[in-house]
Amino acid sequence: MPTEDEMTVTERRKYLKKMKPLYLKAERSEQSRMLTEMEQITGLHRKSLIRLLHASTLERKKREKGRGRTYGLAVEQAILVVWESLDYICAERLTPALLSTAEHLARFGVLHLSQEVEEHLAKLSEATVTRILRKYRSRKQRLPQPGPARANQVRQPVPMTRIPWDTTEPGHFEVDLVQHSGESSEGIYAFTLQLVDVATGWSERVAILGKGQQAMEGGFRSMLSRLPFAVKELHPDNGSEFFNNHLVRFWGEAITGLKLSRSRPYQKNDNRFVEQKNDTLVRQYFGTLRLETPEQVRAMNVLYEKMWLYYNFFQPVLHLQEKSYQGDKVIRHWDQAQTPYQRLIVTGILGNEQLARLHSLYAQINPLALRKEIYGLLATLWELSYVTTSVA
């Protein structure tokens, strides 16, 4: 093996390739001088240099026949037994311990060692051990691995789909959970549970502390008590906070005939309507604040009560009316913007009592004053959050 000052074989060949044209053109006396200089630089014998410089090429030839096996099968098997007994450690750690561990195992009758095998194990290099182990490493499992995670049995019968964009019947809701953990997800913190109706754009939000069964059920009950029309389909993602025995039981008891569907794993666009509202009606309000106290959750729900009125009664939304394709390009046409309240009235699904209630609410609300109230409540919540953070 060359030292730091010695040339490698490849470096010698590169050097000789540059010197060869000069050497062949030089006079005899000059060639002698050049050979002396090349001897000193490359460390090769003079006759070897002459042979190389007069060769047809200086390219290195690939080995046509591999080197014979130096260590027999018995040595390889001994290495594998020692390797297994030491839990398949790397060659760097295994090589120094080969002989001593093999001798130790031989005392238990696990391994039979001949004198020849012992001699080979004593002089094996790390590179040779690495080369031997490479053939077997992919077949060895250092630690037993658990089997595949048991699938969520509650989720299995629920079909994976998405609510069509051209749904016209109110009651088909996408649902999602937005966390308010700030920069750390440790401990218990607030979540926003949000429902969005695909047909009308009607949206509902409620803040909950944690995402346990009681908090989730309480949040759904709160939104159902405020919702002016029935839920016919609920479409969450695959989170266990939505698919567990408690919530499936709750929805079965609360609403007869409810259809459950779910998004495909890692396909956020299957919940595209609620994901959009997560950004505009939740994250843009609270940013990256960490909200974690009951007082903050109560303040969030007071704010959401006002936002429920403002966005459903006074904020017009667009609805996709037509979608076509020109090659890879998608052409979208939108209808005239209307508020969720207007879209809901047009469907004609509301009873007289609900219709009168919504008309009365609409008539009593001053949207400008309501907007100012929302921003005032938001400022109060921010102040409460900063006070809580500074105390902590």
C-alpha cells in the first residue's frame, strides 16, 4: 500500500502518459536523463519504465481472471457464526474479536476450529471481512421488527372517495381539525374543528382543548345545535380522532342515515374545500400562536360565534360551475358569487321555522359593526395569548 509520498498506480500512469511523447521525441542522452528523473518520481525500476513507455498503450487492463480464494469455506462459516453471536456488528468491530470469540464459542461446541482456521482468523484483514459479510448482510436482521401496524378496524369499511365539486344538495360536509400548538406539539393545546358544506359553502367552526373523545364529541354537538340543515355526509381525512368507536357511535345515534366517507391517505386535495377554509378562516386569524388554556378556547369560541354570522350571511363565495380540459390545461368557469345564506335559501330544503329564523338573524345584523366586533375580539385573544406566554 503506497505511503503519502508514494504515487498510486493510477497517478504513475497519468504521469507517464504526459511524459511519453516527450520521451519518444528526445535524443538518446536526453532519454537517459529523463529515465533517471522518472525513476526518482515514480519509484519504478528503469527497465519497467522503458517497457511502459514503449508499450502500445498505458491504459490499465482489467483483470481477466479473478484471484483465487485465499480463505476456504470453513473460515467463512466460522466468521458467520461469530458474526451472528455478536449480533451482526460491523466489520470494523468484528475483525479484532474474530479469533478470541471463535475460541470462546468452540468451548461450547458451537464451532469446530482447526489449526488452519485459527491461523486464518488471526490474520484476516478488515477489508476481507467486509467483503465476506457483504454477501450476507442484506439477509440478516439485526433486531426483530414488529409486523405491519394493525389497520384501524373502524376506518376499514369506510369508502375512500371525495365529495364531487358539482354536488348541489346541501348537507355533504368536509371536516378537518386544525391544531394551534405554536412551535411545539408537546402537551395539550387547542384545535379548531371545522365543517364546510360543499354545495353552499356554509361553514361551521368550534374550538376544543385537545382532541380526545369528549372534546371532539362536544365540538360536534355544538356545531350541530347551530347548523340550520341536516348533515347527510361527513368526509374527514384518515385521522384516528375521526375514526374511533366513540365518534362512530355518536354519529350513528345523532343522525340516522349519515354517510361516512374519507380521503385517500396523503391526498390533501380530497378535502379541498375545508383545506381552503383552514387557511382563510383559521390560520390567517390565529397564525402560529400557541393556544392552550380553557380561557383561550372560550375566547376562540366567542370569536367563532361572530364569524359564523359574518361569513355565512355576508361573505359571498364562488362555486365551480363548469370544468373542461384542453390538453393538460384545466378550464374552470365559476358562477356568480353568492353568500352561503343565499345559496341555502335557493335550495328550498329549509322548513318555514328555520327559514324565518335565518331571515330574522340576517335582518338584525349590521355587517360593518359585526366586522369591527370580530377584530376587537381577535385583538383581545391575541392580548390574552401574549399575557399567557409571558407568564409561562
